[in-house]
Amino acid sequence: MNIEAVKSIYFFEMARTRRTLLQSVVSPVISTSLYFIVFGAAIGGRIQEIDGVSYGAFITPGLMMLTLLTQCIGNGSFGIYFPKFTGTIYEVLSSPISMLEIVLGYVGAAATKGLMIGTIILITASLFVDLSIAHPFAMIFFFVLTAVTFSLFGFIIGIWAKDFEQLNLIPMLVIPPLVFLGGSFYSIDMLPPFWRAVSHFNPVLYLISGFRWSFFEISDVNPLASAAIMLVFLALCMSVLTWIFRTGYKLRN
């Protein structure tokens, strides 16, 4: 294992965050604050509590997951796509670095950025509502597992994408609707039976429910099922990435 190569890629990607501090950090904080103001005022006035939890606190895990998913997928995909776009990927490919080390560097940096932003969102949320974490170790487990899994998913998107339109297709058009329809701002028990059953086919529901359980011990699905779904998706991403490399797919357009 070439640790120095992994560190070089990792710290180079982390340096890009410092160069784009306004876009990377300030923008998610402002967006989260607006969510609390708009949803808290518009819906919170009508729904005081859900399962004994104040509405503002109830939506916090969903907002954190919305930010974490978009940030991890975006950073994971852009991190590998931009070198392809500019041609600097050839410098990486010509170096004595294995594919595993490339993945560790880029995915590790994307996951770290997502965790940083998610933590900032949690701190921001605590300024608006009273939060308590019933199971901190479970929260950290879901938090880190989500960051790593979707950073890896974003990396696969970055390899697959041929242009910026494809790069933004899933993060912008697929993930947000799944998060909004996955119980971010409501409990699926509030839905009619038909739509409640349909919601169980949304994989993001399991992610948000498990993460919310770690905060308040309330969940729309079994937390063990949430963890199992996430581990299966992580294994699937790893299998896809292994297949890409074994079939000789090159990290270039």
C-alpha cells in the first residue's frame, strides 16, 4: 500500500475545499437555515409534534441526510471527473499507484468533506431546536456509513459520466426527490396505506429512518433493516467498482 500516494490525493482534494470555502461550507449552512425557517414556520405551526418529538427536531436528521447525500455524491463524482475533463488524470494513471489507492484517496476525501458539512449542519440545527442523541454510537455508525457509501457511489458516477450533464443527473434529479419522499419532513404513518406501502420501495427511507432512530428512538422501519440496506448498497457499489476495474475500464473519457 502506497500510503504517500493516498495522502497526496486526499490532501489535494481537501485543499480544494479550502479554495471553495463559500460554496463548500457557507452555502449548505444557509440552505439548512432556510429549510428550518420555511418548514418550521409553514408546517411547524400546524404540526407541533410527531411521535412526541417537536417538528423542528424531527426534520433535523432528514436535513442532515439530504445535505450529506448531495455533498458526498457531488464531491465523489466531481473529484474524479474533473481530472478526466482537464486531462490531469493521466498524471495519476502514469504514477505507480494502484486503483485501490486512487479510490481510497478520492473517496476518503469526499467522505471527509461530507462528514464535515454534516457536522456543521448538526451544529446549525442545534441553534434552532433542542436536540438530543439517544444512541450516539449508532448515529456515528449511520453517519460514517452513509458518507463512505455515497462517496463511493459518487466516484462511480464520476467514472461513468461523459459530460457535466451526466455528472449532475443523479445528484440533482434523482437524490433530492428520493430524500423528500423518504420521510425527511414527515412520518410515513401519516400517509394513506397505498402510499405508505409505496414508500417502502424508496431506499432512502431506510437510511433516514435509521438515522432518526439514533436521535429519538423513533423510526418508520426497523433500524436493523436500515443498517442492512446500507451495507448491501455499500457491497453493491464495491462490486460495481471492482467489475469496472477488472473489465479494463480506464479513468478517462
